[in-house]
Amino acid sequence: MLLTMTDQPLEDSLLTREACERLADRIIKKIESQLKELSDLHTPYWDARNDVLKNLIQLGSGSIVVTVTFSSALLKPGMAWKLSLFG
């Protein structure tokens, strides 16, 4: 005996095409609703992660620009301590 999603028994014969299509549609709708629920749950985390990565990229780019800009001064003896952030 076969059961549908509503747990109603069917005949032991094969399902009709229409019954299979209705069953497939119900399964697809259920999967879509669960995927939307999961997406709504995780969207704030994904957005926060993207914001953090954007900030890291900007900080990295800024540090490269500063390094390239002051590279000639950093190579001169006795000048590195003047550009030091901690010294």
C-alpha cells in the first residue's frame, strides 16, 4: 500500500500521472518554503560577514598604499623610526 504526503492510502496500482504531479508540486512547495526560511535565518550573518570582508580589503589596500608611498623613506637609514607608529 502506498501513502501520499497526507498519509492517505492509495491503491496498490501505480500512481496516475496527475497524482504524481500533485505530489511533486506539494514536495516542491514544501522544499521552497524551507529554503526561504533558512535563507531568511542566515541572511543577517552573510551580510555581516560581507561587511567585515569589505572593511578588511579597504584596510589592506590602505596599508599597501602607505607602504608604497613611504618606501623610499623607509629604506633610508635613521628615517624608519620617525615613521613608526609605536616609536
